[in-house]
Amino acid sequence: MAPFTFPVRIYYEDTDSGGVVYYANYLKFMERARTEWLRSIGFEQDALIEELGVIFAVRSVTIDYNAPARFNDQLEVVTTLLKQGRASLHLLQEIHRKGEETVLCAGTAKIASLHAESFRPTPMPETLFQVIKNLS
Amino acid sequence: MAPFTFPVRIYYEDTDSGGVVYYANYLKFMERARTEWLRSIGFEQDALIEELGVIFAVRSVTIDYNAPARFNDQLEVVTTLLKQGRASLHLLQEIHRKGEETVLCAGTAKIASLHAESFRPTPMPETLFQVIKNLS
Amino acid sequence: MAPFTFPVRIYYEDTDSGGVVYYANYLKFMERARTEWLRSIGFEQDALIEELGVIFAVRSVTIDYNAPARFNDQLEVVTTLLKQGRASLHLLQEIHRKGEETVLCAGTAKIASLHAESFRPTPMPETLFQVIKNLS
Amino acid sequence: MAPFTFPVRIYYEDTDSGGVVYYANYLKFMERARTEWLRSIGFEQDALIEELGVIFAVRSVTIDYNAPARFNDQLEVVTTLLKQGRASLHLLQEIHRKGEETVLCAGTAKIASLHAESFRPTPMPETLFQVIKNLS
């Protein structure tokens, strides 16, 4: 798939007294970007849960912090699909300042498709699977 | 009731790039203290929801910020009951550094007792009402 | 001044296990909206601190929670100036779902202009004072 | 070193509308545990910065989410030193419910010792290095 780019503005809530973005908050930005990527291809997660009985859960994350973001920075989260399974997605998510190439932090996330009641792994809806498969 | 005192340590997550505790986070500390106050008088909120069908919701908050807390501070949240209704509680919550008298911030919270399904106001369980009423 | 409207999308990070937006997080949305309001009239807060030596701090907040927002909601924060002083601003900030009139929560915030080093009250920069005064 | 165990209670602030602890928040618990581990061996991070000119920064994190924690859970973060360098620490941090063996999530964190002004890697203070080295 073509990378999906999502903008994130840094507010005071995102920073810590070290003067930089608090390290856990990049995971929030990554999750926002995944939500907006799904929305951009036609899938709302509340509808996925209520109508199709599927919820996505994060199985694992790796993240490398290369350089800090700061208050008021305008960032972009660039999301790329690394691998698609029937019940899983593996994504690369890189964050940089808008207009700059330096990757401030780079994360990967393995996402599992779960049955919304039992929380057991279940294939994602076929329509969603096909839409993602056919992303160019 | 005698004031209920709950300790809060300030970690990086609580601070912002202004070098102080982010203003919204004091509401987290106030909520932790309310949870621990209820626990201290014998009521767990998950049991209240599941067994008694009652959930507490915040109706309104006022908060005055007098002086900032900082990374690594050891704070105390002192909670006092201002008024008890059948389906409501009005609490004063003051935050100071341990061993110091200066009130860093002072908040009030109006809490409503709601039916856990309908979210309509409902009297709190009689046992809880009586326990709170008899606090000296 | 004309009300300033700022959009906020609700992500998982904003919600709690009650199924609604966690009560402290509305203060984050209010702060984002204030930051964007200042930006919209030409003032970046990092420049205010570094170039003009002024930082804004919240002195007090009141907030009434009328109805809950939920995951995936598209909200708007509508900010109105209630009163302008030489070293203070008093703002009303109302939050509703986009396209709906019901106010989910309504807050007020008193903001003080402080010297960025001493943290003592100081008049806001004259240019900023005039720009706000002349907002129609 | 002997594992260092730090308790964490789950409050509403930690959960999301999926009914479980929001995935980024485990990084907060890990950071709290690292802070308390340093405190337990005699080092306060604000003193490290101000007196010794050293700040710790997270270089990378891996985290596996095996099972969810929920509201009101009493967790423990168990921290073990994997490797010690002159300017780095590599830690394993496992989280489980108190009294249960199941690891809910397991993370590793690479921490760098930085000069507090330049943010360049710098050896940690010799006293701290020796204290950690001599932990049994």
C-alpha cells in the first residue's frame, strides 16, 4: 500500500518536564493514525465492533526514539503495511516533523483481529481484508 | 467526616514542558483519591457496578490552581465531604505537598449516582448511603 | 469576539472503561482549543515564551458535564471571550458534537499572563492585548 | 540484580472504552517503576539532573501484550536489569496481577544516560554505576 500520512500537532498535554514529548504518547499518535487509516479506507471501528463483531487489539509494539519532538511541533505519522494476515496486521509507523525527513521515532505494531465478545482471534471481515489487500 | 488523605507521587507522565504538573492531571489525582476513599469505607466501584447496578459520574468540577507541583513531588489529596444527597455527593479535594500546608490546588466535585445501564440518576445503595452518613 | 470553533476527534486514548470520554480529558480539548485560538490570531505560544517572555497559566476552571462523548465522536470546542484584562483572560468553552446543538460539557477558564522566568503576573504583550481587544 | 517489584493500581484514567487498560499506559507504569527503582537504590532523578547534570532518556521499547488488565486491578511491575553499560541500561519489565503469575505484558526498555544540557550520551555518574553494578 501507499504510505498513509496523518498529521499530529503537539500540545502541552503531550510533553513532559524534560521539555519533550513524553515517550508513551507516541503510541497515542500511532493509534490515532491507525484509526484514521481504517477510516480512510471506509471502516469505522465502532461500526466494526457493533455491526461486524470485530475489535482490533495491539499484540506487540517496538519503538525506537531517535530524536525528540517538542511543544507546538507539527508532526506526521506515516503508516505502511508490512504484512497482512487473515486475523492480523503488521504495520510500520514513522513519525517526522512536517517538511523534514528526519525520523523522530519509528514504531511497529502487530494488530490482531478479535471477536468483540470472546476476545479470541477471528478473521477480520472479508470486505475489510479485501480492501486492504487491494490497496496499491 | 474526617478528611481522607491519599498520597500521589508525581512522575514524568504528569508534567508538561512548562516544568510543572499539567493542569488536567490534577483531576486524575482527585479521581484516584475518590476511588480510594470509597475503597477505604468498604466499597469497590467495579462491585458497585456489577452487583448493585450503580455507577458514579462527575457532574461538575471547580478547581483553583494556586501554585504548581513538579516532577518527583510527593503530594497528598485531602478529600472532605461537603454535602451528601440520596443520589449525589459534593466533595472538596485539596492538594498539597506532604509535610507542607500550602494548598497547591483546591477542587470541588459534584458526583451523581447513576443506574449503570440507563445512566439515569438513582439513589446510591442504602448501605453505602448509611456508611457515608455515619462517617465521623 | 466571534466564537472560535476547533474540531476534536475522540480516540481510544480519550475514553475510559465506562464507555465515555474520561472527565479530565475535556480539559485537554479546552487547552488545545485555546492554543489554536491564539495561533489563529497570530500568536504561537512557544514564540510568546522565547521572544516575549510571557507564558499563559490556568488559574481556575469550572466545568459542567451534561452528557457524555464517546469513542469516534467528532466534537467541536467553541471558545468565547468572557472578559479581557491586562494580564488575564476569562474564556467560556462549550463542547458539542459536530452538527448537533446539545452542549455536552461547558467550561470556563481563567488564564493569567505570567513572566516566563519569575512566574509572576505580568501584562500580556501589547500587540496581543490589542489584537484580542479588536476581535469582532 | 534481584527483581524490583512496584505496585500499580488501575484507575479509570488508565482504561479505555474497550474495557481494558489502554495500551500506551503500560509504558507509564514501566516508567514509574524505573523511577522508583532508582529511588530505592538512592538516586532521585531531579537531583541527578540538577546536581550531576545527567538525564535518562528512553532509546527504545519493545512490548508484548498477552492479556488485558482492567479497572481496579492491583498490578505489579517487576523490573530486572538485563545489561548495564557505562551510559546505558537495558531493562526487562513484566507486569502481572498481584498474587497471579500470568504475565499480562512484558516490555524491555533501553535507557541512555545523557548530558542534561546537550542531550549527548554521557557515562552515568560513577556512584550510580557502581551501585547498580553491585546489586545482587
